[in-house]
Amino acid sequence: MNQQGIDILPVEWVKEVINIVAERLVVVDRKGIIRYMDSAYCDFLNITPMDAIGKHVDQVIENTRMHIVANTGIPELSSVQPIKGSEMIANRYPLYVNNELVGAAGTVIFRNPQEWLDYSSKIQPLLDELQYYKRKFEKEHKSKYRFSDLAGNNPRFVEAKQLAERGSHSQSSILLIGESGTGKELFAHSIHQNSTRAHYPFIRVNCASIPENLLESELFGYDEGAFTGAKRGGKKGKFELGHMGTVFLDEIGDMPLLMQSKLLRVLQEKEIERVGGQSPKAVDVRIIAATHRNLEEMVHEGKFRQDLYYRLNVLKVEIPPLRERREDILPIAYILLKKLEKKFNRQGIYLSNSAEITLEKHSWPGNIRELENVLERAINVLDGREICLEHLPLYLRDLEEAEAGYPPSLSDKLDQEKSIQPLKEIMAAVEKAALAKAIKLADGNKQKAAKMLGIGKTSFYDKCKLYNIN
Ligand SMILES: Nc1ncnc2c1ncn2[C@@H]1O[C@H](COP(=O)(O)OP(=O)(O)OP(=O)(O)O)[C@@H](O)[C@H]1O
Ligand SMILES: [Mg+2]
């Protein structure tokens, strides 16, 4: 402090001033160890101060002579120093404190403005490109939801949410069990988002939708020349892409037995082997698995490996179906309406009393996804703001059927004159019935069912999802 009582410059200020006035500055001690490097120099070398500080200067800066100046005490001014392909002008000053040589301080600048222009015109497009890919990667592989997005006050639901939240901090596998549309994917996203891995990728694999013969290369990748048609340079699998992050294995109950053994190996050894690969690669991923199937029963029937089940089942989170948390139906419906209002650019939409009662009574076999579909459909046919019974699909309007939880049979629907409906709705009902019948006839084998109907697998799965068919 001086006589006027004013503090001398705080260290933080000094650092900022250095950043402003000196383009690129480095300070070493007498042994040539870096004690300070400003952000401009770090950016130029593409490192962080933490990468540099504590290292010998000749490990960090090419062609440096800073350690020599720190030793001889003789300044070297305006010498040419090539760094990263650019010729830089370096000034190196011995650093004396209280008449004692303690090290050296050095700056580098571009030799001439033209060179700086050349440099920035070469680097800038690369930086822009990098930024573009960074954003794209983050967008594709980032989890989208967090725990605060999971609505519901039912005690069992809250308990499941708390368990998942606590588990998110550990590295153990988590198994999410719940019927279709209960929010398993939302849970998986939230767990990742709340974990120490949040800044790394979140990779989702739908084990049911990838054909069996492709699943291995999808999960573990392949090396160049692994099979005909293999991409040059090979391809990373989902586990490699998820390194340091989370791999979400959705529909794990649909994973073929052979793949189950390979997955078990990854979980045990923490390494993967690419298809056609020469040597295993270490990967560090956290697994979240989800299924609507009863895995214990599948283990009994020999359809799911017991050892894998135990590995995945370190923490089991059971998400209750909507019909067992009826108190949440309306609050969730209103949250979904808010979301839909945004999507459709509408405002102030609400449910009539009778619509509310109907929604509360329905058994929601397709859970929250079904509720979402019903509300979206209602908004589509709604002119005003109030959603009434007439805006709900037929199968919900018939109270008796709704209580039983099943849509009325198609013939009833077509027979009753009063129930003549828009063609789109009738077509949807016919399509739904055909899908259900094909699945039944194919003994639950969806691939076979899709074939019987003469449609592609993807379209088949999309339709099943649309109609909440398992
Ligand atoms: N607790 C919740 N609060 C609000 N919205 C929810 C909640 N749970 C699920 N949803 C919504 O319901 C829909 C279905 O959720 P999600 O895809 O996570 O279900 P799922 O269990 O993975 O279903 P499936 O087994 O069919 O894949 C999503 O659109 C999601 O936004
Ligand atoms: Mg899902």
C-alpha cells in the first residue's frame, strides 16, 4: 500500500495487463523450467497453461534458447526463431530480481504483417471447421434431458428418480426396467447428464432395431478389410465412440445370445476387439441398459445370460407404468401440453372436465408416449383452446372399454353408425389391427411379422411405436 492508501496492482491485474500488452510471453526460471506462459502464447501453441507450467522450456517451444539466456544472463534481441512453420522474431531478456539472476522472460512476434495475415487466413478456416464439427458432435452425442425434466410426484416414481440420481455419480452399470413409453430413455439421458461423464459422449444403441449380423460391427467397429464392403480405414463402433462417456443399450432384452457373451467380455475386460481387428483396444464406458422385458424370466428360460444379467443389474431402477401412478396423469398431461403448444405455436390449451376424467380413467398401455400421442392428435383436430371428448381418439371415448384398457374391436367400430370417423382414423385402426395380428401369427417374431405384411423392418418398428404395440 502507498501513502495514499492505494493497493499496488493485484496479481490478477498484472496477468491481464501482460495479456493485453505482450502478444506472446513466456517466463522461465534459472533451470529453464516454465513458470508462466500467457494465454496468447498458449493459444499459438495450442496448449493450456497447465500443459506448459513446470515443464522444461525446450519440451514445449521449438528452437527455444530461453534456458540459455536464463543461464548466461545475456539478452538476445530480434533473433529469428522458427515455430510451427512460421518464422518468429524472438526477444529474450534475462530476469534480475534484487540484482540476482532468477530466470528469463521472452516474447515472440510474427516477422511481418504479411506473415501474420497468411497465418490467420490459413488457420481461421481450420478453426471454423473444427468449431463446426465440435458443435455437430456435441449435438449428436449429447444427452438431451436432465432429472428436472422427469415429471411426477407418485412416491414410487420419486423413489426411482432418486435412486437413479444417486446412482448417476457412480461408475456402476444401471438397469432401467419399465414398460414401453414410461421414460426409460429420459432416465438414461438424465443419469448421463448428472454424471462425471456429462462432457463426454452419450451413445444410444437400440439392440432391437439393428439386424443381428450387423450388431457386432455396430457395437465394436471393424478394421479395414474385415469383410467385403468394409470402409477404408475401418469404422469405430459405438463403444469406441462412447469412450469416457456412457453407452445406453436400449432394448437389451432383444440382444441375441452370442452378442450377450461378447458384451459380457467388454464389461469384464474393459476392452473391445474390432471385427477383423488384430489386437484389443481399451475402452472406458459406463453402461446403462434398458428393457421392457422381464429379464429374470428370460434368464430362467435360457434366453438371457445370467452372468450378464448380474453384471448389468448392479443398480436396478424400476419405472412404474402410468396406470399405477394415476395422480401423475393430469400434471404430466399439462406439461406435455405446454411442450406441444410450443411445437404447434399455440397458446392456452386446456382439458375439459370430461376429457380430464377420461384421461385419468384410461389404463395407458403405451404410457407417457401414448398420452403424448393422444394430446398431439387432439391439438391437430382442435379449433379453439378446450380439448373435449370429441378431440380424443375413439378408443378413449368409450368409457367401458377404456376401463378395461383396450381399444374396441374393429368390427364394432365399423358396425356402429354413430362411430363413423374420419377416414384417417379408420385406416389407422385397420393398420394397428393388422400389425397386432401379424405379430401374433409370427409368434412375436417382428422380423417375420414385417415380412408377412410386406413392409420393411424400419417402417414396421415405426408403426409399432406409433400404435404402442410391443
Ligand atoms: N416423467 C416424464 N415427464 C415428462 N415426460 C416424460 C416422462 N417420461 C417420459 N416422458 C415422455 O414420454 C415419451 C416416452 O419416453 P421414453 O422414450 O423415454 O420412453 P421409453 O421408456 O424409452 O419407451 P420405449 O420402451 O417405447 O422406448 C417421451 O417423449 C418423453 O419425453
Ligand atoms: Mg426407449
